[in-house]
Amino acid sequence: MNIIKKKLINKTAILGVIGLGYVGLPLAAEKAKAGYKTIGFDINESKVEMVNSGTSYIRDVSNEDIDKITKSGLFIATTDLKQVAMADCICICLPTPLDKYQQPDISYVKTLAENIVPYMHKDTLIVLESTTYPGTTEELLKPILETSGLECGIDFFLAFSPERVDSGNQIYKTKNTPKVVGGITSECTDIAVALYESVLEACIHPVSSPAVAEMEKILENTYRNINIGLVNELAILSNKMGINFWEVIDAAKSKPYGFEAFYPGPGFGGHCIPLDPYYLSWKAREYGFHTSMIESSMIINDRMPEYCAERASKILNREKKAINGSKILFLGIAYKRDIDDFRESPAIRVIEEVEKLGAEVFYYDPYISEYSENGVIKKGESDLKKELIEAVDLVIITTDHTNVDYEFVQKYAKAIFDTRNGMKNVKNRDNIELL
């Protein structure tokens, strides 16, 4: 039996997680809770200090869990990458954003791989979890790691296992979400499967290569991107036709087969769905292939913030009010309901669009008191008061948080543009317009 598998079985393996963000911290916590000594790496000193003091900065990981595993000695965070040398299994959970040309920026992963080469040792498993284009693990990571003088599949083992974090999901967490794993060799896959089986309660689905696992992740989110693009386009058409498209979706989902409900909105956010299709479109050009359906959905979805600003302007015009100089209150900055994550949030883009048109913007989000965009910090309202709602010309619901009193908002607002159907249970709808 392989040395790493033996260590996993007897719980003597030391596990490492590089990048303690929305993916890495929950994963590291589960590894420590499973009884393994776990080292978390991050360049952000404040995150490291918070973890080591027993405090979580991510809603999906409780302070109690962090406090317990740090006090037990099973989990420690550090900025010192040299400690990678202590780890038997290393999971890489770094961001893979788009650059200003909408092309994949894998510089974080590349630089990290180069930086850990001096600390690699025999019988180490390395798993990339960062979402990226098919071929990254084999074409980029493997050659860099082999500059250590160690041979992949013999001296060390390499695999890709896409993260499937769904922030705010009350049912599926890191521990019980099924995992896909694809290694460079069959032994790489086998060892990576053993790692996740020893930590998670979910089923592990092995595939034949890292490229299959990388493409699987792209498929998951491109599937959502295309379907959201479809409903966004039909929502625009339905508005022109005077049809309540939310009612259309409710009717369609009464069919017990062949239909899955997707919903329109001001755009979408988070690190995966808005970005993943760009990875695939970029890689496809290497093969002289254009992903026409994917690119069409991306065009529709990318335009939604601008469309929402146009709709807001029309609503104000009907009230004999120009958007230039108007006061607009945004409800929700998070990219989806009941979370505190504003990465790639469409709300921020809608705000930018109405500000371009001269509107004065206020926002309230029960989970986000301030956010930074292009180096500028914007502070939200501390409370949703009657005086604030009455003072603005328009309220735009960009995130349908469940802990907002929408009856209260409707009662005092002059006009409301609900882009999320957050007010679906409000009976008096005289001042409400749906996306």
C-alpha cells in the first residue's frame, strides 16, 4: 500500500490547504475535524491571526468549530510557505480571476507552484481545487512541480478536484457535497480519492484524468450560465409583451419532468458562474473553435445590469422624475440571498450604471456594511428606516435577503423595481414593478 494511503488510514498524515478563502477555510476545517493535523496557508496576515485566535471570517464556518480545532492543536494557520515541507497532502484553493481582457488569470496558481517546488518531498499528494480551463493541471502544474527533480506519478502525486462550494446553502456543505477527482495517473487518482474519503461524508466520483475533472467543473457552471441567459432574455421579451415572467416560470415548473426552474435577475455573481464560461471560450480558441451558444448567453447576462439601469430610468420617467439627480436605494449588495459575499456582484454593476446616469445611490444590506470597488470604499445604511425609504425616489431590490421586511418597504416606498421577485408575498403591489 502507498505510504500516503497508510498515513491517511492511521491519521498520521499532515494535510495542507493553501488559500483560506471561501473554499479553503471550510475544507481545512473539515480535515482538522476528521482528526488530521492540518496547516492552512494564506498571505493575508489578518486571516491567519483570526484563525489562530479561534475566529472565523466566513459564515459557512462557525467560530465554535474554528475555536475547537485550533485549541485541540489539529489546525494552525500560517503565512510561512516553508511549512509546506511538513505536509503529506496539499490542496491548492487559490483564486483564478479574469484579467482586464476577460482572459483567465492563473498567475496565482503558477506562482504558488513555483514557490512550493523547493519544499516538495517524495510521497506527497498535491490537488488543485481552483476552477480553471481544461489542461491546467497537466500542462501547467505538472511541468513546474517536476522541476523539483521528482517525477509525477512515481515520486509525487497530482490531481484535480473541482471545488463545489455553494455559499449559504443550508443543505449541501463542504462535508456532504459529492467530489469529482481526476489524477495524472490511476495511482494519483486513487490516493486523492482516499484523501477525500477520509475527510468527507459525500461520495467521491473518480474520473480518468484531470482534464475530465476540469471540464466537468466548467460544464456545471456553463449549464447554469446558459439557462440563466435564456430566462433573462425571455424576461426582457415578456416585459415588452406585458407578461409576468415569474408567473410563467411557476407554471412551467409544475411539470414533474423535463424542466428545471432558473430565474432571471440583474446579472449573476460569485467566483464561478460569471467566470467559468470565459475559461472555456478562451481555451476553445486554441483549437479554432468558437463556443457560440456559451458566448451568446454571456452577452445577455453581461448586459443585464445595464438593462436594469434602463428599466429604473423608465420607472422614474413615469413618475415624472429624471434619473439624473434622483435618489435610489438598493436593497442587497451580496451576489445572492442570505450571504455576505459580494464578489462579482451584479448589484455593484447596476449601481455603477445608475451612477453614470447621475443618480445618488444609497444601499442597505444586512450582511454587508461596506464594500470596496475600484479602491473606493462605499458604506451602507446601518438600518432600514421609514425616513430613508420615504426620502428616495426609487427602491431597487438587487438581492432578495429573507431577513428584510418587504411589507414595510412597500408601505413607504414611492416606487420599487424588484429584480429578484423578493416581494412575491407582498399583497399590495401598486408601487412594485418586476424585472
